[in-house]
Amino acid sequence: MLYQIFVQAKEWFSLMAAREEKGQGLIEYALIILLVSIVVIVALTALGPQISAVYDQITTTLGGT
């Protein structure tokens, strides 16, 4: 009886450890995605006027207003 409780407790702790590792992996991926999105936002903010100038030049060349 005591041995069965010990085995069940061990299995339960193993399952909980596996869950925590999966959760940790998801958090790591979320942090990577957050970091990449911040870098993209900063880059677009810094390069915004230059990109707009290129599009304006293309529009003017094609005969737009």
C-alpha cells in the first residue's frame, strides 16, 4: 500500500516536471517573439522617413500625384 502511494507520487511529480518544462519553453519562445517584434518596431520607426521617401519617388516616377 505504501509502495503504491510512493509510485503514484513519483509519477505525479514526473508529470508536473514535464508540464513545467513545456511551460518554460513556451515562455522562452514568447520572449524571443517579443524581442524580435521590438527590434522590428524600432527599425521601422528609425527607417520610416527613408522608406516613405523611396515610395514617394516611385509614385512620382510612375506618374502619380
